[in-house]
Amino acid sequence: MMNRIALTAVMTLLAVPLLAQGRQPPPRAAALRGQIEESFMRRATLDLALTADQSDRMSKIVTAAGQRRRTLEEEQQASQMALMQQLRPGVAANTDSLNRLVDRITQNRISYAEAFRDEIRDLQPILSPVQRAQYLQLRDRLLERIRELQQNRQANGPPAGRP
């Protein structure tokens, strides 16, 4: 099940470059993201032995945090692409633009870390310390699996029949 969740997550994350280019991801990306979130919450509810109330409250926090992270990821991708444009070989870079982009990328990374900190803090009144620790591990395992699948996809190219 975790493997299916991770694969779905990778497919969703691949939509971020399209957003940065001003294109909408395929409708399937939003559906996949929803499936990942639902599946992750089911898994968390079971693994953390959450009550219905805890699960409902946690779901709202996790969903909001996920949206915040997606927005930050989209901004990061757009900034990285703008930075790559500035650093094209043979083209003089605009130092003012570079300074703004580096500042924006740095602030974005800080905001991403703060989003994670805020999510864990917001879960504190809902989850016991043991449950929060288990949630942290569950989330880290999912993210690690996503990274592995992304690396495999980059090394091997997209699966047959997929762009």
C-alpha cells in the first residue's frame, strides 16, 4: 500500500514543473493528490490508533499544511527556473535579479521548514507525544519513498506509455 501511495505522490509532484511554466497539470494530478492524502490519512489513522475526532481534526491540519507546502513548492520551482534563465551560458546575468532570486529561494526554504514546524505544532493538542513521533516517522517514510521513486524515474525515464 505504501508503495502505491508513494508512486501516486511522485506522479503528483511531477505536475509542479508544469505549474511553474504557467500550465495546469493534467486533471489526473489533482485526483492523484487527493488519493494520496486520503490514503495517507487512512494509514495514519490506523498506525496511530486515532479516534474519529482526532482523525477529523488531524485531517484538517494535514490538508492545510499540504496546500501550504504545494504553494511553496510551486514558488520554489518558478524561482529555480528564473534562476536558471539568469545563469544561461553566454548570457550576462542581471545582478539585481540574481540577488532577488537568491533571497526569494532562501526565504522559500525557510518558509517550507516553518510550514513543517507549524504542522507538527498544530498537531500537538490533538496527538499524544507518542502519536506525534509516530506521525513524524510515517511522514518521513513516505517522503523518503517519494524521493527514491523520483530518483528512479530520473534515472530510468518515465514508465512505458507515460510522458
